[in-house]
Amino acid sequence: GFSLCGGPASQDAKKSKEVLMKFNRPYLVSIPLVFQSFTEWQESDLGLHPVQVALQVALPEIDGAIEPIIYAGRDGQSGRAIPMQDRINALATRALNWARLRKKQNAEKKVCICLFQFPPDKGNVGTAAYLDVFGSIFSV
């Protein structure tokens, strides 16, 4: 529930970028449910508890983490984390797929680019605050 480099009250995105570039590997996030049982999470209209979203999704994403996957649910009686085999399998499959993708030649890779447009029909295609959307697409 902390950023890659720093602590709960601070993060060093620049240092995190250096670390990730050094390893040159994707930073996948695996999340155990802390405040909810698996059933509570599945049945919730809210989804993942907001505190967990902040600590285990948003902070890691600032550092470059991708694809957060819940891998364990909290037991309603004991509070213990109970690993869910199908979620662990999904996490392992994603990691293996990223490893396979890394070995493919760029010409063999498929890329999908989705452009943000809000509000619709107002000429706002590709807008994002402080980001060079079209420059980034050109780089790809």
C-alpha cells in the first residue's frame, strides 16, 4: 500500500522511474482485499474500498504500475487473506503474457490506441491535462 520509492506520506516518482527503467520490466500490482471479503467485494456497487484504491491502485500507478489484480479475499470471520486460485492463475498468466510480449519483434505486436473525448461532440478528441497526447501517439 505504499509507493514504490518513498512511504505512505511521500513518493518519489522520479526515483521510481529510474528503478523501473533499470529493471526494464512491467510493474504489475497484486492486491489482497483488506477491508472486504471476496463476496462483499463481488456484491458491492462501490467495488474496491476507496482506501485500497488510493493506497494499492492510485499510488502504484503514479509510479508506473499497471494492471492491478485482486488475488485474495479477506475471510469474514478471521480476517485472514484467502488466496483465490483463479485470480492467482490470472495474475500468473498476465505476467507470462508480458514476458512473451517482451520477446516479440515490434512488427509482430498489435497496438490499440484509445483516445479520450469528453464532452463528446465538442472537438475534444485526444485532450488530457498536461499531456502531449498526439506527440505520445506519434512516438509509439
